[in-house]
Amino acid sequence: MRILRSKKTKIAALVSLVAAITYLALFALGTMPPYRTDAIYVAVIDEEGGETANGVRMLLDQVNQAGGINGKKVEMQVFDDGKKEDAAAAKALEIAEQGKALLVFGHEYSSTSIKGGEVYKRYGIPAISGSATAREVTFHNDWYFRVIFNNSLQAAIMANYIDDVLGEEGVTIIFDHRAYGKSLAEAFEQEALSLGLDVRGKFGYDPREGDLDQALAGIVDQIASMEAPGAVFLAVQGTEAVVLVRSIRDRGLDHLLVGADSIGVQSFDSDLNAEPQTSGGPGGITGAYSEGIYATAPLIFDVANQSAQDFRREYTRLYGEEPGWIAATHYDAATIAVQAFQMAGVEGTPSSMQEDRRKIRDYLAGLDSPDRSFRGTTGPIYFDQHGDAIKSVPVGVFKNQRFISGPTQFQPVSGVTADRDFEQELKDGRVIKTGGQYIEKAMVVYTGMEINKVRDINIKESSYFMDFYIWFRSNSEFQAEAIEFTNADSNLELGDPITEEITEDTVYRAYRVKGVFKDEFALNNYPFDQHTLTMQFHYPGITREHLIFVRDELGMDPSADLLVDLKQRRALDGPEWDFNQVDFFQDTVEIDTRLGHPDLLDSKTVAEFSRFNSTIQIERKTASYSIKNLTPLLLLVGMAYLMFFMRPDQIAVRIGIGTTVFLATAFFSVRLSNELPNIGYLVAMEYLFIALYVLSLFGIFVSIVSFVGEQKTGDAKQMLIMRLLIYGGKVGYPIVVLAGGVAIIWYYLL
């Protein structure tokens, strides 16, 4: 028997081995699906834990927690190309041959995106990049999209910025021979020459050849030998920019340094200052290599909207560090992709793979106008015929080791233009022109706010009193007194400043504001409610093309915990409430500007105004409120329960208790109605009242039935019904109450 059992075991093992080999062979040949049928797959080209991967994963986790796409989870596969071109092509081919991914996110570099894009185009796989800006990434590739601007646009903007805002007459270009640096340098030089800027030097290097450190050191030597290089434009990747900037500053050279999106991120300062500076930097600020460097960025958080601030907060909570713009743009890319999956009706099956990919590509290509745009953390996104997002180019500057919005921003002309003489405005220097498009120059007003007191929260009126300091800082005169508080209860004016300081290049004024503001409170969860107290203002006479409010990151320490500070200062005057979250951000408000113009009657023309927002989320202190207001209801619940323990012949007392509970509930319900505004829906407390009505009426009903049953002592069936009702009340009543309590805690408090 042992021999037989041993033979059977060997045969079974052999069969299992053959089956496994067969499965792997079929897998390799692509005849078996290499993925679960209950999932949709996407590929991400990044290192595990990189910003691209983190941004995509953050969005997909939210989608999957909400049920996925048509019940299917979206699974993410990470492929690391090491930012190398050969590896990028190999990873792209691996993705294509696996046949899993409906869509690819990445690559980070332009050079690797171009290599990977060749594969995606050949296999018909849609790809979205949130970082590769070289024109060649999407040009002649209908399968590649990007959710940010391209090099041609950002190079033109930076050339104009150097000429028109920074006032430099000459430039020197340092560039990387790879796709990103080469295309950026070519576009910059072309625009600079058209503006009349003197291109005084152009130095290139190739990281793929020779000694990179020696090449960079040689470039710095050449710049140091120049009598007047002018502004130095860095058309390089961030890693090489760190070496160049450190070398230039350590040589004591204080030339204006200007870069593009590769250095327009807060982490660039951290990388620069990983080691102490060996000599004083610009302005004598030791250790601040980044001071005064200008750069572009798809997203600068001080000018970002509320969704971007929410993203920033959640990313920091999840990953323990602040996100850069790459995380935000790929979060947007993932959001657009998921929207495409849903709207295109992808099936996610092996047989539908190519058709699904085609549907996704076609849907993305259809987002081709502002009316069809997707609004993400980085603003509205829609694509041109090449798959490039139509975006403005924010310009930032490093100040005190913070990357903030520059004092002037360029905004594409929009709104009513029928009566404008752009050629005259161009001559007067009020607009610039690049790529055939007119661009407005917008003044940036750095805006800060310090909350002193919040009180008189009136639920019925949806109003509250706020006392706060507010300040404005700009590079030119700004008439702050003309701002309009859009949600003030009455006409609220700033009055005279409490302090001001005006220098050659800075205008600063601070004010104290006290007033009542209103918002629409959502009361569905009352009394377990949370509310947002907002303060909003805009400048009614000047559109966003000319004026932008941004959060003052220098005046309002971004590392400070505003929530803790407000709680410590007891800024909220109200025993029932506590602070939950505080935000300050800029967004836009749209106003119809047709003004009866004959040429615009059939169009929808709006003007956008920059709006500054303060949002304070408060939550009711449930414990204290419950003790004061819910305790009487609990006593009523207990009184109603007593009815089931009384003798049937005590019907007068039992009905009296039930009636008392019913009337007391009605009293509390009327009192609640007087406390709340006239709303067309039930609040959480009213569901409690309904439950008490039902319980009291049930108790009265049982009391009557048991009394009648007691009178018919000879009717066995009647007696059984009576006992079942009483027993059901004794057992079922507390179960219902307990279940209701658990439901309230789970739904409203957890």
C-alpha cells in the first residue's frame, strides 16, 4: 500500500508539474489572459514611491473605494525605466506584450517618453504624461496626450518674462542635448531673438557621453569668464540644474538664473541646500542657493484652487511629504483616464482590449474645447489637435527658500475683445504677443489673513461674525479699498489701513475687518453637523487677466499649523463648536460680459475675476450637545419602554405615558423647527423624532390590545396575540433602539 500510495503521489506531482509548465507556456504565448477578469489595468512608468506613481495611486484608491469602474477595480502596475531611453523602450514593449494595460501614465522625461511613445503608437496604447514637455512627445503621435503645457509655450513665456518683466537685455543658454533641453533651448532662443534679446552664449552637454561633472564645470568656467552673460537660462533637468546652480553661486556669481518646469518645484530648493553654501548667495543670504531663481511650473500652490489644496493636504497625510506638481498633474491624468473609462464604456476583457484602447483615445481627443474641458487640481484641461493641454504658464520665484508665484503673471486674452486695439496695446507694452496669441500681464497681489475671532454662528440665518486682519503686498500700487466682499451680509468696506509700507518695488498695506458674513449651511446631518464659514472677495473692476490674488506663503508660514493656532487662541467663540479645518486659496468667479454687444448676442462670453477665499470648517461638539439636548429624548425613550412592563389593566397610566411621550416629542420637534430655517428636507434629528412617534404609538397600541385581551380571558388566540405583543415590545423595543443608536454613530459620527 505504501508503494502504491508513493506511486500515486509521484504521478500527481508529475501531472501538476506538466500543468504548470503548460500554463506558463500558454501565458508566454499570450493565449491565456494574464490578468484577473474582475479588474482593469493601467501601467505607470516610475519608480515605486515616485510622485507619478503616488499621484496615480492616490486617485485609483479613491475610485476603488467607491466601487471601481462598473464593479471592477482599477489595478496599477509600476514599471521603472530609470529615466533611461533604452530602458523606456524596453518597458513600453513589456507593457505592450503583456496585453494588460488599457492606458499608460508617464514617462517623466521627454526623451524617455518619445522612446516609449514609439511603442505605444505601434501597439495602439493610449498614454498620458503629466511631466514630459518636449514638443516631439505628442507631435505625430495620436496616442500620446499631456495634461500640461509644452516646451514651445513655456520657453516663449520665459523669454518674454526675462525681457518684459525682469528687464534683462541679454541671455546665456545652458542646455541638455536630450529631447527636453534641446527643444526647450531652441524654442527659447528663437523667441529671445525675435524680442531683440542678445543671445551672448549657448553651452550644451550630453549626459549620455563623457564625464558629466567635468562638462558642467567647464560650462561654469566659461560663464565665469564672460564679462556680462546676462540672464542665464537653464534648459536642463533638475539634477544637473542643482550642480550648475551650486557651482555658479559658489563661484560668487550673482547672475540672474532662470529655468523651466524641471526646477519649478519646492524640492529643488531642498536638493540645492542639502549641503551648506560655501559663499554668500544673492543678497548675502547664506545657504539660500535658490534665492531669486525664476522658473515655470504647471502648478504653484499659492495660486491654486480649493481642489488643489485638498489634494495637497491628503497627499501629505498619505505620504508624509508635500507633493510637487508632478504628483498633482498625474493625479489629474488619472482622473481624466478614469472618466474616459466610464464615459467610453470600456469592458476590460481580453477580446475588447484593442477596442477599449481606441475608445479611450477617441474620448481624450474629444476633450478639445473649454466647453468640453475637465476641471482638475491644475485647472481646466482640454487638448489641441496634437494632444497638448491648452494651459497658461505660471511663473514662480524662489524667495526665502519658498517657491511662490512671481510678481507678474502672463494670462491668455479672453472675454470681450471686440473693441480692443491690440496692436496699440502691444506698442504701449500692455500686452505681449507670442505664437500668434496676445498675452495679458497680470499683477500678482500676495494676500494674507489672520483670524482674530469667529462668533455669533446663527444656524437659522446661516450667518456668522468674523474679525480678522488682512494684508496685501504687490510690486505696484493696488487700491485695496475697492475690493468687494461677495458674501458679506451688508456693504462691507476696508476703511483705512492700520499699517502700510511703500518702497520702490513693494506696496504693503494691512487692514482690520469686522463684519457679518453669510453662507448656505447644509443641515442634513443636524445636530451632528459640520459647516464651512467662508469669506470671499474679488476686485470687481479688474479681471484675472490683469490682477491675481495669491496666498501669501511668506507672510503666512506654510509650515505652521493654523488649526492648532486658532484653537490655542480660542478664536472660535461658541461652546457648541470647534475648528475642524482652515484653508486660504484663490479661485475665479465668472461674470457674463456680453453687455448687449451686437456681435456677442448669440455667444456665451464671460469674464473671470480672481477671487480670494478663506474657508473655516467647524463641527458641532457632539458630546456637549447630546448631554444638553438629547438627554430628554433618551428619558422619553425610557418612559415609553415602561409601558411594556405594566399590567394590562393599568391602561390609563400606560396610555398617559404614551401620550406624554408623543406630545413631548411634538414639543421638541416644534422647538427644532423654530431653530432651523425653512428647508425642504428632513434633518437627522427629525428622524429621531419620527422614531419616537412610532415607538410611543406602538406602546399605546400594545396597551390597548393587551387591555382588550385581558377582558377576553376565555379567548386563547386573543391571549396569545396579547402576550406576543407584550413580549415583542419588551425584547424588540431595546433591540430597535440599540440598532438605531449604532446606525446613528456609524453614519454620523464615524
